[in-house]
Amino acid sequence: MLALVAEAVHNGCRKKKACEALGLSLRTVQRWKRGGATDQRRGSRAKPANALSETEKEEIMSIMNQPVYRDKTPHQIVPQLADDGRYLASESTMYRLLRESQQLAHRQRSAPAHRYEKLPRVARQPNEVWSWDITYLNGPVRGMFFYRNYSPHCS
């Protein structure tokens, strides 16, 4: 990108216009020239005060793997534990722990639900695809439809 901006400036274009043509701000190009194009952001290195210890993580995992909760999701486990007057962790924390220990899978005896995608019907020539309701037809852009109001009163 810097080379393209430099080439445009060399050929007589103003730097700001060259940056705009590439979708960049002039300030970004100046920063890249000064410090290189590497990402210099640094996230927080502090450990959160409420982070779970290893023993707490092991306790939560052992409870989730007990026979009573083995085939339940965290969405079901948290309320059950709350009914017993216990709070170990949030649902999202339990899901994260299951993911970390590679146990995040279908936890019930039944087979997981299958989600079948409805296949689109595509007409490549006239009279190839018929439908009982053609009020909304897919357009060339996702979310855009062709609409025709069929009214019994129209002639």
C-alpha cells in the first residue's frame, strides 16, 4: 500500500487523494511510514481478579461430569444447581471450560438435531419452477425481492 501511495505521489498525485483512493486516511499512511506496518497494540497482561483457580475449574468440571449432570447442558445445569442453593459459575464459563477440555459436544443420549437447509429453487428457463405463492421472488441482491401484488379485484 505504501508503495502504491509513493508511486501515485511520484506521478503527480496529492498524497491525501492517493490515500483516499485506497480507502486509507493520510494519518494511517504517515504512521505506517514512521513505525512500520506492524500491529503495535498490546492487550492487558493483568490476570482478572475474579479468574477461576485451577482447583475451582477442576471442581466445576467434576460436577458437570457427575452422572446427574453428565447428559445436561450448562443451560440446564446452572438452574438445577441454583435450586439446590449452589452457584459455581455462569453458563458461559461452564461452556468455556467444556470447550477447553474438549468436552463441548452433544451431551444428551438422544441424537443431535439436524438442521437441513432449504434448497433454493432456481429457474433457468420459463416454466421450469412453479410455486403456489410467487408474491416475493428473490432478487439479485440478498434480502432484495421482486414483489407483485396479485389482487382478485384487478383485471
